[in-house]
Amino acid sequence: MPVKLEHVLKRIQTLPPLPTSATRVIALTKNPATSASELENVIAQDPALAASMLRQANSAYYGYARRISSLQEAIVVLGFQAAQGLAMASAVAPLLKTQLVGYQIEQDGLWKHSMLTAMASQNLCKKLKLPYGDVAFTAGLLHDIGKLVIAIYVQEVGTYLIEKVAVAKLSYVELEQKVIGYNHATVGGFLAKGWNLPDDLVAAISYHHDPTHAQIYEELASVIHVANGLASMLGIGGGVDSFLNPIQKEALDRLSLKESDLELIMSDLGEFLLDPTIFS
């Protein structure tokens, strides 16, 4: 029997809310009138957030030759939207480092897959000259948060889903929808709304497996869809469904991407994996 919506929403309510500091950072970075000092003051009130942001800012991913030693410098050098992504990464890391037996995801697996998807999303935006690379980073980071909610249901029917996906000619996420009643992308959208995240993030999370239904955010959702597929190909932390949700041709066409483009981005991601601070 499909799971009732009230049960899904009840499970969402058991997850901890985003830290106040993270939600304030999101609000400030969306406001064009915000100053660097205002943003710094909010982040500085959360020592763990500040330390995590500095650690990420000095990772090989951002690639600055000299060390970034202060919050203000990180904000000025990286930009407001990058600060949003770093703040969100710090806020959700404890959640994403959870073991999810239903998806056969080990401790830290979802965190690593999410970070790789975030980096691939930003890399895609840079290559395609799209203006929202930092928003795509945050969306990529959060794209699979719905798995935190429905992993328990997947655990109950996981064997059936694996058997069925081979004969039903459906993707794993389509079978989630049919068997459980909700897929992890849709549930992730519910959770994002509960966290009062902006509409672009909610849409990108909700439709990262179905970008054509993201309406005005179809391009962003397509970026996350492709990035998720690329991160899955690396075989790190994505779960049992990693190779059962193929990249859709429609998304590639929407972004005018060729196989050679994907190979180049995969190569870049492989280089980032050499930096141990990426997942710290």
C-alpha cells in the first residue's frame, strides 16, 4: 500500500530544522542591500559554521593560491552566493552524513555524493556561462535530502524495487513513486519548503529527476539532474539507485551538452577527489 502523505509529513517534522544562522545567511544573501560586514556578523555568531566555512574556502575546490584567513576575506573573495552555499554545506553536513540502510548508503556516503553533485552543478554553470552557479551549488548539495525521509520505506521494499527495475523499464525513482507513493525528489521538495528555502531551490530539488516539469526553473533543474548523474558515475556514496536513474537526453539537449563536455567535467571532479579537505 502506498504511504499516506500525513505519514511522510510527520517524518519530515522529526528532522531537525536548519540552524538559525544558516537561514539568516540565506535571507541576507538574497537581499542586494546586505553588506559584507552584516553577513560576517551573522556567521561569526556560529563558531562551528565560521570554522567550517573557512575550511571549505581554503580547499582545493576554490583554488586560491594564498590562504583565506578571515571570514570577511572569504565573503569578499568568494562572493555572497558562495557564502550561502558554504553556510548550507555546514548546516546540513550532520544530516547528510547519516547512514541510510534503505538506499545502501554508508556513513558519509550521501554527504560525499551531495558535495560532488554540488561541485558538478557549479562546474556545469561555469562551462555553460549560466548566471546562477552558486545557487546551483546549493541545489546540488540538497538535491537528495528527501532520501533522509523515505529511506525507511525504501528499506521495506528495496529488494522488490531492484527486481522490478530490471523488468519494468522504469527508472528507480519512477518505481519509488509507484510503489511508495512518493519519490525522494518530491519529498525533498516538501522538506525544502518546510525549511522556507527559496522557490528556485525547492523546484530544483523537487524536479531533479524530472526537469521538464520544473517550469521556469527547468534549466536549473536540468543542471542538477545532469550533475547528479555525473556524480553517480563516480560511484561514491550515491546509493543503490545510482546507476538506475540514467541522465535524460532531454536534459542534455536543454543544456546543449555533448558527451565530450561530460567527460571534461568528470575529469575535473576526479581531480577534486584528491583533496582530503573537500569532504571534511
